[in-house]
Amino acid sequence: MITIEVGNSYSQIKGLKSEEFKALKKCLSYEVDPQGTYFSGGFKRIKSLLDAKGGFPTGLLHRVLREVQEKDYSIKNLCYPPAPRPKQLALDFEPYDDQLNAVIAAQTIG
């Protein structure tokens, strides 16, 4: 069974067969422009965003799910909420008006 561990920024897929892993690696790959790699050889390179242990950026989760949708898989959510920000800061000095306005603007925008 395939297990996908989803983290805040990086996820991992486990339990793939070698053929499935190769297909997923091809799905999560892109081709580097040869002109951009001129000084390092200048030939066509293919970069994969799937590492050897099955790790990939969480932003590509939709592509991974599309690739394994017909297989039996489970998702383990390892995401954690961000730490709450303090509402009031204890300062040893009096902040300038511009600094207070910036803090108020940041709190209202989020």
C-alpha cells in the first residue's frame, strides 16, 4: 500500500514499486534550457523534484495524487499549525510613530 506523508512544505511518498517510482519521477521532472547551462556543459538536462527517498515539495501534491489516484493509497497529515504570534510586545523603549503604524498595518492585513 502506498503511503503519502504530507508536511507543511515537504512531503514523502512510500511503498511505490520501481516502475511506479520512475513514472512519478518523470511526472515531477522538468527540462533545463540548454542555453542556461552553457557554462556547465550546454546539453539538455532533466531535473526531477522527486528525490531518491520519495520526498517532494508539498505544492506538487496534486500531481502526485493524480498519478496514484487509481492505486490504493493513504494520506498521513503531518502538518502543524503556525505558532501564534504575540499580540503585544513588551518593549524597553518607546517606538516611533511610523513603527507603531507598521505594526498596526501588519496586524490588520494578517
